[in-house]
Amino acid sequence: MEKEFFNNYENLTALEAQYEAQKIAFAPIVFQVVRTMRDLNILDVLSKNKAGLTYEELSKECKLSRYGIQVLCETALSAGVVFIKEEKVTLSKIGFFINSDKMTNANMNYNHHVNYQGLFYLDDAIRNEKAEGLKVFGEWDTIYPALSTLPKEAKDSWFTFDHLYSDSAFSFAIKKLEELKPKKILDIGGNTGKFATLLASQNPNIEITIMDLPQQIKLAKQTIYEKNIQNISTYEANILLEETVIPRDYDIYWMSQFLDCFKEEQIVFILKKLKESMGEKSEICIMEPFWDKQNNETAAYCVINTSPYFTAMANGYSKMFKYTDFIKFLEKAGLKIIETIDDIGLCQTIIRCK
């Protein structure tokens, strides 16, 4: 059953609506102020002084000017990140999450180091269906070949974000794959090989092949070497090329957070190509975070707001999908859903297809 999210804005008064509009208008400033407070350890200092600190005390503790402290704290007050009462600044619950929550910090770092500058070009990206924001890092058509050469903070933030939302689902996904008793798995879009090496180390009798672009295979090979895994092979290929041959007769064709990297017609193309390579007993397992399949609005909010990254930075044309849209691609490819499993890890759904 489709879940309904984001209905809490329907009954706002005009004044409430105007206030919400101003929050959006000033959102970039609020974001950078709060991130700066986190990175200059102001939030951490406040978290250790629950009775609160004056501007002078904060200034001394953080080795920053009183002016700087006041400017930051007053904006943070407007965003509910701190409270200021009787000339003392205290950290709010919102501020606690920004300072201490792993997911919040991964999201903030990802948006600051990967997306912030590039999103300036979002309007061009929408018009041209091209990742126009990627030029802040260099000249590439998509971000994927660039990942290994991004500036360190951007690369680290990208992989931390990517792994946070996928890794939490790995233990369940591995257990599910083990239940299916495959002998051979093709991990398409295996990226750094993190999932494949985890699966392989726990299941030495399963033969796993990682299929990805040469740049990603290079990273995967490093991971395989470091972990000394013997039952993983690699296959360098661009799945979108007509001439690319997908290896045949694997028991499971596994794709985790892979198909959201493509536009609709490309997804159908990939699925049709996979269908041609499948044996009679083969199946496709797709793991994706569908925003309408989340178990709460916070999760849906995080997933749905990842789409503009794909537009401005990744490739210009892909997005995070609604499940109800995605199943139409499976139907177009002539595939039949045999099982859908929701609420895996932080946000994932697994779809099994024949």
C-alpha cells in the first residue's frame, strides 16, 4: 500500500505559509551557519555545558571573537538549534542531533562537500539534462568515473553517505541471498566491492563477479586484495553500451543502489538486457531506497531530497524513485515480481524478479 507523506503543509494559515517560505529563502545561510558551528566545535562545547554559556564564555572556550559567536548563535536561535535565555546559550534537541547524530552528519557533510557549490547550476542541469554542477570538480559527463579523483573531503563524504544508506541493509541482504542458495552471483554496479567482499567472506562457496566501470573495478580490486578474498572475480564493462555482453546463467543478478543512477529508458534497457542473459532458474534482486516505501517521514525526506544531487552532480537525469513508478519499468522489461521486502536497514527495499 502506498504511503502518504508531506501532507502537513495543507492547512497552514497565510502567516504560517509566509514563514515557511522565508525558511526556504534563507535555508542556504542557515545551513552554512549551523555547519560552521558544528565544525568550529561550538555545538560540541555547548553539549558539554548543559547549564549554558554566555557569549563571552563561548568566545573564550572556542577561541573565537564574541562578534562571531553572536552572529552564529542568533541565526542558530532562529532555526531552533540553540536557546538563548538570561544571556546564556544552550543546545536544543535539534542542535544535539546536528552535533552527534551519525546520519545527520553524513547528510550535512555530503551536501556541503559534494553538492553545495554544484547545486548553483541546478537550473542549467534541469534545462540541459546534464550534470552541470560537476564542473566545480572537473570536466566529466558523470560523477562515477570521477569518484576516485575527487578532492579528499568530497570523496570521503560521498562514500560515507553512500555506505551509510546501503551498509545498514547488508546483513539482511546477505541473509536473504544465502536463503536462495545461489552458486554464482553477478554484482552489477558493485562499486568499491564492499558488499561483495562481505558476502564472499561469509560464503566462500559462492562465486561472485563484480561488474562495473573500469574506475570502480580498480577500487574493488584494491578492496579484494586488502581483504584477501579468493572467490570474487571482476568484469569491466559499461552496461549501457549495445556491445556489452552480460555474463550468462548466473543464479542471481544483484543490483544494489545501482538502477537509480539511470534514466527510465536506460533502466528498461538494462533490465531487458539482463532478461536475455538469465537462465530458467535465474532471478534478479534489486535493492533500492524508494521514497514512498519508507516507514517514516524523516526517512522519506532524506531519500526524496537526494534526487537533485543526481540532477546537478551525478549525471543530469536520474533520481530516487517511487516504488509505484519503478515497478512499471519491470513490467516494460517483461519481468515478474515474486517478492518485495520493505524496511531493510535504514531505508532499503528488495525486489525479487523472474
